[in-house]
Amino acid sequence: MNSRTLILLSLLTAHPALAQSNRPPPAESHPLRDDSGVVRAQPLAAGRVTGSVDIAVPLGETPVTVRSVAPSSAAGQYRIHFAQLDVDGDGFISREEAQANPSLVDEFISLDRHRRGKLDRDDLAGWLLD
């Protein structure tokens, strides 16, 4: 053996931690939980898988699969009376006023396209009963 090999062997035996690679802990897999705030009356496991992607990981690491799930039905109250929710009568539904409708609270950010923190009748097209 040459001197380089001897030095390397002595380092590895003196410090066994150097011989191991730093590997992250394995990923944990959990079943779909039913505590989502968006799908209210239906377990997520009852939905239809609309997409699935396997993420490449190095050999020996836990495989990762990401799935999107569409509920089999839309559960929630998606039809509202604007005037009933617009308590202060300013022509907008604020985040505070939206609290009266859990479905509207869940969708508030996506409906607030102008990022004003409030919704008008145009923002709620398709939701309005009046």
C-alpha cells in the first residue's frame, strides 16, 4: 500500500462518521386526510385522482408521488345573497363579512382578483342569487 492509502484508511477508521454520507431521513407517507377546509362534506379519499407525478429521487431514497384529487361532488354553499352578506352596505363583502359563509371564506383569495381585501358583485359572478 502506498502512503496515501494508509492515510485514508487511518482517517476512516479513526473517524467512522467520515465514511458515511450525509443522507436525509426517509420521507414519510400518510393517507389522504379528511381535515381539508376546502372539501367540507366529503372525505378526500373518495375523490377522483386527476393527476399523478412520480418525482425522481436518488437510488435508495424513498420514492415520492404527488397526486391531485378532484372531489366527486362540490360540497359547500356557493350561492349567496350579496345584500345579506354586505352587512355595512358599502357595496363590498369584506373578509370579516365573508366569515358568515365558510365556502366564501375558502375561496376568498382566488375570488379577490384585484387584491383589495374585499369582493364586489363582479368578483362574485356565478355566486349571486340576487
